[in-house]
Amino acid sequence: MRVLSSLTENLSLKLFSLAVSVMLFLFVSVESATPVDVDFRVEYRTADDIMIVGEAPSVVHATLRGPWATFRRYDPNELKPIIIDLSDGGPGTVRHQVDTADIIAPGGMTVVAVRPSELQLLLDRKTERRVPVQVDLVGRPAFGYELESVTPKPRELRVIGPAREMQSLDFVFTRPVDVEGRQADFTAEVDAKAPPPPLRLKDKKVAVAVRVVEEMVTRSFDDLAVSVDNAPAGTRAEPERVSVVLKGPRSIVDTLDPKTLVPYVDAQPELDGGVPVFQKAADLRGRPDRAQWIGTAPTIQVTVPKNKLPKTKRK
């Protein structure tokens, strides 16, 4: 009797609690009234010699509906991708209908809608080509030096991509090679820059040999006064001033002070021979050893006053 009494005691309250429990169970077990939008990754399958050109959609948006408990448990990272099979597609534009059957929804869920429902893709033939390497140089060598040659090895890299995209690729550029302040040869190993997608490199490493040499320049020195060495006072030189052109390393020629350069002739041999008037090719005093005199040396006519000749040599 006590057992029966305990069961029937507060019966209405117990029945109410049971009803609430049943409603909660049904609420979490039946389909949710609120749809949920989920992104599914897309993977494309093509023939071995075919590629997709341009930006293909990487996700498809799907609207799902299902038990609320399932929504709370599913992990978006574990959703299986949508497989788009284009194995039979050749070069050209392909339209693919995305069906709800293509989507594997989490257990107990159904796919209500898909966006976009159609994918338009451009396919092209996959090709491989050797493309010349262009070295990207930054900076400048030290003053007085210049780059004689820049040689990449290999000179060409293999690139794979669709035929139409490959036609516009003239060079593959390297990562920057810094030549700032360089005064000697050096070799650097750098990566090649990836070409624009969907083109891709098969080879990436490039050894760049850089040859650095002294920069040679030419400079004109004008209006230099001619000197006649070992000549008495009153000796005249014609012309009195000349111009000379020197060629040599920039670090020497560009910094050369014109005042240190003196075109001259030595009158001693002619004076010893008693010759008062003579012509002679000028030499250049103050010329650095590594600077070359360009062109023909000017001819200087020297006139020595006869009364200034050595007495035993006068003619």
C-alpha cells in the first residue's frame, strides 16, 4: 500500500514532469526549424594533361537542416569535400551542375539548398616549357666599379601550366640579389619567384655568378698650359695650351686634379745640338700609371731666343 501510495502521491506534478521530458526529447531529436549555412570545400579531378585556368571556386555554400543535437556536435573541419569530376572534360569552357547528392552532410542532416548550383570552369591543355631566367639585381657596386656580367645557372627553368597562360610568360625572375658596395666577384644561390598561378615551377634554385670589375671612364682635360723643360727664359711654345683625354679606372680618373697634369717637352737635346726652333711631341707629367692617354700626343713647336743658345752651339 505504501508503494502504491508513493506512486500516486503528487500524481499530477509527476505527469507534468514526464510531459516536459518527452517534449524536450522530441525537441532535440526532431529536425531543427532553423536552417544552417555551411561551407564545403571543393576538390577538382581532371585528366592528367588538363588544367583549370583562372580562379575556380574553392567552397560551395550549402543550407542544412537536421536534428539540433547533430548541429551541436559536428566539426566543420571534418566535413568531407565536394568532389567535382572533370576527367572527361577537354580544353574549353565546362559547366558543372552541383547537385545536393554531391554533398555528404553530417549524420542525420539533409541538404536543403546549394549555392552556386552551377560552376563554370575554363580548362586548358597542360604544357611544360623552359623559360629564360632573369636575375633581379638591387643596389649598386662600390664607387669606381661596375657589373661586367651576371650569369644565372641554369639559364632556363622548367615551368608547367596551361598552354594559353604559358604564351605570355617571357621570363622567370629570381629573388633579389644584392650587389650594393661590391668590389669583387661573387656567387649567390637564390630561389626563383613563382610565376602567376596556375603556372608553377618545377625547378626553383638558381646559382647567380656576378662579375664585378673596375669601371673604366674617359675624361677630357682642357686648357692645360704647356711647359718647356730645360729651356732659357723667353722660350716660346706653340700652342701654349692643349687638351688631353685620359682613360682609366673611374676611381682614379674622376678624382684626378687637372692642376697636377702638365703637358711638356724637354728642350735639352735640341739646345745641346744648337737648334733654336724645333717641333716635338708632348709628354704628360702627373699622369697616373693606370690612366691611358687617348689619341695622338699634340706636337709643340719650340722657339728659343738665339741669344739664349749656348755660345759654342749657336748656328
